Amino acid sequence: MMEYTKPNVLKKHLTDLFEESKVSVFSKDKDYISALRTEAIAQFDKKGFPSGKDESWRGTDLKKVLSKGYQQFLHPQNQDIDLSKLFICEVHNFDTDILSLLNGWMVNGYARLKTFENGTIIGSLAEAMEEYPELINEYYNKSDKINEHSFSSLNTAFAIDGVFIYVPDGVQVDRAIQMVSIINHDENLLVQNRNLIILGNNSSLTFVQCDDSTNKLTSLNNSVTEFFIGENSNLDHTKLQNLNNKSTLINSTYINQDANSNVSTNAISLNGGLIRNNINVALNGQGSNANVYGLYLMDDKQHIDNRVYIDHKVANCTSSELFKGILDDEASGIFNGHIMVRKDAQNTNAFQNNNNILLKDTATIDTLPFLEIYADDVKCSHGATIGQLDLEAMFYLRSRGISEDNARMLLMYAFATEVINNISIDPLRERIDDMVKKRLRGELSICDTCVLHCGSPEKEVHFDIDLSKI
Amino acid sequence: MSKKNNILDEVTQGEYKYGFVTDIETETAPKGLTEDTIRFISGKKKEPEFMLEFRLKAFRHWQKLKEPTWAHISHPPIDYQDIIYYAAPKKKKELESLDQVDPDLLETFKKLGISLEEQKRLSGVAVDAVIDSVSVKTTFQDTLSKHGIIFCSFSEAVTNHPDLVKKHMGSVVPYTDNYFAALNSSVFSDGSFCYIPKGVRCPIELSTYFRINAANTGQFERTLIIAEDDSYVSYMEGCTAPMRDENQLHAAIVEIVAMNNAEVKYSTVQNWYPGNKDGVGGIYNFVTKRGMCKGTNSKIAWTQVETGSAITWKYPSCILLGNNSIGEFYSVAVTNNHQQADTGSKMIHIGKNTKSTIISKGISAGFSNNSYRGLVKITKRAGNSRNFSQCDSLLLGDKCGAHTFPYIKADNKSSVIEHEATTSKISDDQLFYCNQRGISTENAIGLIVNGYAKEVLSQLPMEFAVEAQKLLQIMLEGSVG
């Protein structure tokens, strides 16, 4: 494996790789897909990887990450590992359909693409590109602003597989769908999976997206997920990120909402060397509502960067953002929320809140809550705070005989629950609740088998606190 | 509804009352900017060698820079070779008293409502009047000198107090700071200089009045305020310009140094010509203002009322270097018609236990865009620091924009930062409540806007508060449709 020294070398490597693949792997593509790829690689070539001078990447230094060499699989790999051992993830008592991705590829042995009686299609994007060209043509890469980000362009150029979900009009998918993307490879790996989720009118879906690593090796995951939400439809989306300290996750989510649709998306970042969540919400139809939540618990030298762009394009929409984070050790964090209210998007309500706790002098946080407003009949507000655990609350707990460690834990947990409580599925919330507790106690590292610690789901997590004393 | 619209028309068509031109003979440099222009300016002012050196260094640096584009403003490119960099009212000899000042000039200031004479008699404010970036007359110098206070034009300071100038000029805003600071450092023509010695509490308010008069000129003035240990000064700045169809550039620098226990209060009512209601003409106001709380327990407070200028690009800042130092920023920025404002504050906490407050109230009407942009940075060693920021925007009309771009950075665990911002319009409920109690819509809006801005206006010295309130009413009353 060659080691690169500059991001430019990696860029050159990727553009070269694209030229090679054009005549091999990508030669079977449908015309519009290859047109998209060619356009996207040109965009990427023009813009290159974002640098520290790029305003939207200020504070997140990719130099180290991009100075490494990465291998990229353009074919599915047959790994000699027991897949059933890797994918035993299941939230206890939580009935889900699991779609597993290993190193960016849908895992064999599971149905590659399944069409249900009610018309729902769930499975691999690669397969869907073959079988449902009309759907792909209508939606794929059609998200607002998707071509403005060079990482997304890079993804479009190389993307082959990922999750594809189509929910027809009037269908409520009652079983939650869980996507588990696992990276397990013994060399530096670049993974670029692509997910496309389409909801027709009057439908609903619960989608859980987990990103995990199963070893301690370096990886760069550049993942793009597009959501198209039809009129009166509901999406409940939870992202769970638990990666090793050498992984980099660039997770771009594009949500496009039609009239009266309702989206709740929750990004829970528990571990990861460098995590960047790009969340773009376009409120295209009147009466739509988006709730964007996030929780990040970072320590060591981890870095978290959450960028949320909510575009109120039409009147009568509402959005609300809540991001909370606790940073320990030498961890660093960035939050940038940008609410855009277009001209004529009257009667908009938009709220944004970011709260941070720094536990050590070596931890840092930058928060940039932006409002850009071109309509007058609006109610917009944002708040941002940076601080510590409340000393008075601490004193209160201590005076009731709770040890300092436990009191601190309890306060941090209380701080985090405001976000966790927004998760609507009870078993999932309980599981995440447990994970957060473990994380706060320093017990949660990347799991040896998988993120959800299903190895011992029955083991509950308790604080050693007699709550009756409080 | 039609009644409301009438009021709107009245207000938005209200003329800029300071837009006259005074016919004073001026002496100008040729158009364009080269090293020769700088030598010309420096020579004209009979400056010592170190000043010319400083200017040339700044100019060479400026040539390497590019105009910044990050602000939320747009304007046609500025041709820096099409500007006259030096324009001075012709004067024959040094003036001893007001009687010797050009009567036309006195008339100008009378029209502006700051008749130098009247000011002297009634309000007891020392005024340094600057026309086309050359200081015309400073009042009250004798009284001030009794206390050891130096308040004079920048040029005089260069001649009479070169050590002080040498020591402090560029110490807060170095010429390398930004594009417009470099430009100003190379071509600045005059400005005000103020020195408050140790332990002195300046008995009267100091004031500078800036006036652009000549056409095609840029105004580049420079203010330096030094407050030694245990001193106090309240400083005011006002400005107006004639109505012209072309855009004129104003790029000033204000530097403040506050030593141990010193306090400086700097208030501005900025009322440069904003252009006509179609957005033609007006001043480009690209200003760098920064204060350094160098000593422990020092305090710098900026208060600004921004109503004028076609474009405002201005971020009065505080560097809180001394332990326990305090920085404050109070701002009301009003934009109407096609005005653009990108303004806010920077608070850099370096010393321990430092505190800062930012209160910013933006009001946008017409087709204008009004942005708050600010930075709060708490460095690693600034333990136990505290910041509170509040940025509110009020929208009057559906064609204007109000934006907030705060940057908040914390690098230690013991500091607390709070930031909040809201954007809203005057609600029908509020108007209805006032109407119901017999207050006309026009008065109700005046009441609500003044109430909205009160937190900031109350920080202004009395003379300014009155002017600012009047300005607010002229600009906005009734502009809710």
C-alpha cells in the first residue's frame, strides 16, 4: 500500500482511478448514470478536496486524513469472515429489517432487492439502478445543493452500492428498517456508499442508520444519503455513529420535503476519529416540518463537525434544531447551523439551539449559529451556550451523599437526555440511552462484534445511585 | 391600509438633510494611488521620516492583498486608481480662534447642528471637526491641556508628540490587519488624537465630527485614543456627507489603548449619505475599529448607531488582554432602501476573568440587507471568562433581509458563553394594542422601535441619544406596511 503525502496526490489518484474504471467497472452503467459520474468527477476535479481556507470547512482539518493512501473496492469482496457473526446487530425487542453493508457493499446472502406485496421496494441500490431506471432517473442525485459539495460529487462519481428504499403512496412501513454499515478490512479503506430513500405521498418510514467499525484500522467513509419525502409523509431517521478513532466519516444527508411532510432526524455520534455530518434540509412544500437533532459525546482526540443547512423555500414551514455535545480530553467540535428563509417564505418558524459542555481545558468547541432571512413575517431564533456542569446542581447532589463521579455522570446524562428523548421508538431509545450511559462512564468503545452491543442485550446499565435520596 | 402606506411613502422619501455641498476651496492630490501619492501626502503634511516609512510599508503590503469578499454585501468593483486620496480645505495660516475659521466652514457645521461656537458655549463638549479628512479646528484645547489631556488632530500629534504616536500607532490595528486597514495606513490624511494621562478623568466629553465635502475623494482618517492608568474618557464621533451620485469610499481606523483600570467609552452616530432611494450613490463605509484592554481591570465600551452609508463594513472589537478587563458593544444598525450593512463585534478574551457583552439590534426596511457578524473567542488561558451576546433583528417589509453570522469559539472549560438571537417583525398584536389605546400607527411604530433599541440608546451620551432617537424616527417611523 503506497502512502501519499498530500491531499493532491490522493485527488490525482482518484481522478486517475476514475478514468481507468470508466472503461471497466462503470462501462455497464446506464447512460444517465455515466453522464452523472462524468459531470461529478469534473466538479470534484475542479473543486478538489476542501481545505482549511474553505469557509464551510473551517476548523476541520482533513490534511492528515487525506494524506494517506486508501484502497477502494469497486467490486464486492468475498471476505472469509463469518458474516453472521458480524451482523448479529439487533436492538433488543426492536423489530427491524436489517440491511447490512460491509465495506460499502450490500452483503450477499441477504435478498439483494426485495419487492413487497404493497409495492415497497427495499434492497441494494446497485440492483435498483438495473431494475428501476425510471425511479433512479427521477430521483437519483436530484437533491438540492448536492452538487455544491465536493465530497458528494466524489461520491456520485464512484458510488455503486448502498441502500435503496421506495415506499409507494399510502403505504406505512411498520417495521423499522435498519441499515448497518460496517467497515472491516485490514488495509486503509475508502468507502463510498450511496443511499436513496423515496417516500411517496401519505406514507411513513422509520429508518435507522448505523455506522460502525469492527477493528482499529484506518478508514475513510464518504457516505451520501438522499431522502425524498412526498406530501403528508413521515420520516423518522436516526443515525448512530460509533467508529474507531482512526476512522473518518463524512456523512452527507440530503432531505427534500414536499408539502405537509414531517421529518425527524437524529444524529447520535458516540465515537469516531473525525465525523462530519452534513445535513441539508430543503423544505420545498408548504406546511412541511423538519426536526433536526444531534448529540455528540467526544473524547480523546476525536473531532466532530455538524453542519446543518435548513432551507425554508416556501411559506408556512417550521423547523427546529437541537444539538448538544459534551467534549472531554483533547476533543474538538464544530457546530454550524444555517437557517435560510427565502423571500416569500412567510409565516416561517425556525428555531435553533446548540449547547456544549467542555470538561477539560484542552477540549475546544466552535459554534456558528447562522440566520439568513429574506422574509418579514417570520419567527426565527437561535441560542448557543458553552459552559460547564452547573456547580449548584453539583453541590445539591453532593450534599445528598452522591459521589463526585456519580454526580457528574448524572448531570451529563441529564444534559444528553433532552436529545435522546426525541427518539420516538421506545426500544431504540432505551438502547441508545444505555449506550450513552456506558459512553459517559467510558465503557463504550467500538464493539468487538458490532455497535449495538447485542452480545449482552439483557445486561442493563445502571448508575450506582440511590435515586430515592434525591 | 392606505393611511399606512402614506406614512411609509413619507418616510422612505424623506430626504437626507445633510446632503448639501459647501463651496470651500480645497487642495487635492491627483487621482490615483502610487508611491508618489503617498510621498505627496506625507510631504504636504511635513511629516517626519518614520511616518513616511510606515505609510510606504503599509502601501507595499496593501499591493499584495486582495479585497475581502466574505462579507454579505455586494457592490461593483472599486477602482482604487479613480479616487482622490487627499483633499484639504485650503487654509492660509494656523488658526488661533474660531473667528479665523473660514465662515463657510462654520456655516457648514452650523447646518449640521454642531455649530462649533454654540457647542462651545452650551454643551461643553470639545469638538475636533474634520472635513475631507483634515482636521479643521479643535475646540476647548486650553481647558483640556490644564488636565494634561492632549486632544488634537492626528497631524499635530505627529509633530508635537511623535513618541506617543510612534509607540501606539499600529499597535492595535497593524497595517497588516486587513485590506482597508492597509489602505488607510498608507494614505490616511488626518484624524484625531487623544491622550489621557495617568489618573485623569476627562471632565468633558470629547467629540470628532467627520464631514466628506469634496467630490471624488476618499476619506481616510485615523483616530488614536490612549488612556493611561486609572483614567477615563468618553469619546463621540459623528459623520455626514453631501448627496452625490457616485459612491465615495471611507476607510478609517480607530485604535484605542486602555491601560490598568482605565475606561474608554466610544460612541458613534454614523450618518454618512446612504444613497438615494434607488440605491444610487452613498458612502462605502469600510472601517476598522479596535480597542485593546491592555491593563488589568480596564474597560472599553463601543456604542454605535449606524443609520447611514450605502454599505457599512465595520466590526468594532475589543482585545481583552489584561486580567479582569471588560469589553462592551452596543449597536443599533438601521438599513433602509438599498443600504447594506455587515456589522458586529469581535471580542477576543486573552486575560483571565475577562467579561464581554454584545447587544446588537438590527432593523431592516425597504430593499436593504442587514447582517450581524461577530466573533467571540475565549482562548485557553482566559480562564473564568464570560460572554453574553444578544443579536436581535427587526424586519419591516418583505423585501429586506436580516442575517446573523456569529462565530463562537471556546478553548477552556471554565468559561461561559451565551448567545441568543431572534428575528421578527412588529407584530399586529403590538400595533393593535397601541391603536386600541388611541396611539396612531405612526406613533406606535416609533414607540416600539425606540423601545426595541432602548437598551443601546441608553448607553449613548445625552447629546447623541437625542440625535440618535430623532434619526431612528426619520428613518423608520411608519415603515411597516
